Amino acid sequence: MNLTLLQPGEGNIAGRHLLTSTPETVSWGWLPNEKSAPCLTVSSGDTVTIDTLSHEGILDDQGRDPVEFLGRQGVEAADVLHDAKAIAASSIPNGPDDGPHVVTGPIEITGAEPGDVLKIDVLDLLPRTPYGFVSSRHGYGALPGELPEGAQSVFQFCRVGVSDGRMVSWMAATDGRQACFPLDPFLGLMGVAPATGEPVHSVPPGDFGGNIDVKWAQVGSSLYLPVTVPGALFYTGDPHYAQGNGEVALTALEASLRATLRLTVLTGAEASTAMGSLRNPLLETPGYWIPTGMDEDLSEAMKKCVRHAITFLVERFGFDRSTAMAYLSAAGDFEVSQVVDATKGVHCMIRKADFAQWY
């Protein structure tokens, strides 16, 4: 069974507010900063439905014409998203020095101030198209200069559908047999505006969040980010249908999502309970706490993640640092989030069930 098309603003809108991706509500390749004007203002605790847009299919190296580009894969013009056509045809520049991501926002959360924490609850993620792409471009990915093997970039087109009640996609071997893999949608890019008036490129993530590409930010998860500017100025983009840890080809299975999020400002003791002294992205899922570490050097990213995980255990549970280190070595799983975003990412899976005596 195939998935249906979800055009901007059509169908069920679960959030209190709706934000669609238009030439007026997105930046292409750059993140909001402290000077950015919000395109929506909400109260703490409000829910927002955001029609995010994938950049794959509209970029310059794909012709900046999604109808023509997707048509080569057998997609009818009527099955191309309206917002993809509008943004590709807009006057927004996007060249080799810009990031690829279509970034929707920012959203101002009334009352958020530097020192607070913004909690983003991922309530729902609905696929907007029955197709997506995995892209491999020359000079990028985990094996630059080795893959792609030919002269052209590789854009792996993937149909998606439902099999046995599970969203899946397929990739074919040379003899026609197909690997079938599950879809676990998430937003690769969620962040708050950093405290700078300088332009902020969309590719490297940072303490403000941004393009962190942690695959566990799925429905039911929460992301905690330190607020550094009034109003927080939240934004999102880079929607994914599936990603393996590492994201080695350069992209995940990229495709547009309708995301419903709850945005809550945590202050004082609530903020301290959530993050302690951490001032970098922290994820929480029903089964895990997930501290992160980021650096241009993967070894340094690992060290930062270990330090952040130790800080989390010391402050949340009263461990000493040596015992926290021993616990992480015995029971913590460190995973490479991605190695393709200039600033590389590592995250640590800390199992909640291990701490049942605290609750």
C-alpha cells in the first residue's frame, strides 16, 4: 500500500497553530540568529503543526525544478508538493556556498529568556510524499573521493509505502531482489537561534541544536535546548524518513514531513532538573536519556559526549565522576550520529531502566 500526498495545510492539522513552508517563512541554507524576525509567536506549552520541506529534489545540482527532476523518476506533476515548486521557483538564493536545508521559522515562544531551556516534544510526524531520496555527492560523505564512483552525483530514488502495518521502503540489488527496511521519521534539524548577529550556516550543528541528525528524535521523544536569545526563536527542517547512525552516504532518506510539536519553556528549577549544567542538546525518549557531543574531529566529539554523559549522571543521580565513567563503560552505548555535517556528532544511550531505584 502506498502513502498519500499531503499538500501544505491540507488534511488534519493536529496543532493549535499551523506553519507552512513558504518563501516568506523559510530561510534556505542559513539558520535564524538573534536578529531574525519571528514568523509565528506562540505561548509556552502551545502545539504547532509545521509542514516541513525536504531540500532534495529542488537544489541547483538537481535543476531547481522539482516537476522535471521528479518526473524523471515517474512522479506525476500533480504529485509534487506545492511548496517545493514555490520555493524552487522563488528568488531565494541557494548556491554552493549556502547550506542545502530549507529551514522553517523562527517561532518565538513568549517569555523565553536566556538561561531558560526550551523543551520540544515530538508529538506526530506524518510523511507528506510517497517517495524520497538518498543522495551521494562528490567530495562528501564518509568516503569522499571513493564514492560516487562515476562522474555524476547519485540520487537514489525510493518509493515508500506500508507493509504489514509498518512504513517501509525498498532498494534493489542488481539481480532485482529488494531489501525492505523500516521507516522511522524524524526531524534532522531542530534548534534555537544562537546569540550572534552573524550569518549561521545550516550544515554544522552546535550547542544551539540545528542539524544534529540524531535518529532517535522520533515521535515520543523530547529535545532540550538552552535558550540564548529572547523568545528562543525555534526553527526546524531537514526531515527524514529513515537514517542509519553515521549517515555515511551524505544524506538520510530525505523526504518532507508534517510535524506536530509542543514547545515549552522551562525556567528555574524545571530547567535545572531537565539539563543541569549542560548547555548542549539533550534528547529524551521513553527508554533513554541521550546526551550529545559535537566537534569537527570525531575523536573530540566522542570525548565531549563522554564528558556530557558523565555530567548528566553526576548531576541527575549523584554519582561521582569515576563511577559515572565506569557505568558508561559497562552500560552506556555511544553511537556516531553523523560524520557528514562538517561538525561531527556522537550521542550516548543511557538506559532509564537502569535507574529504577531513583523513581
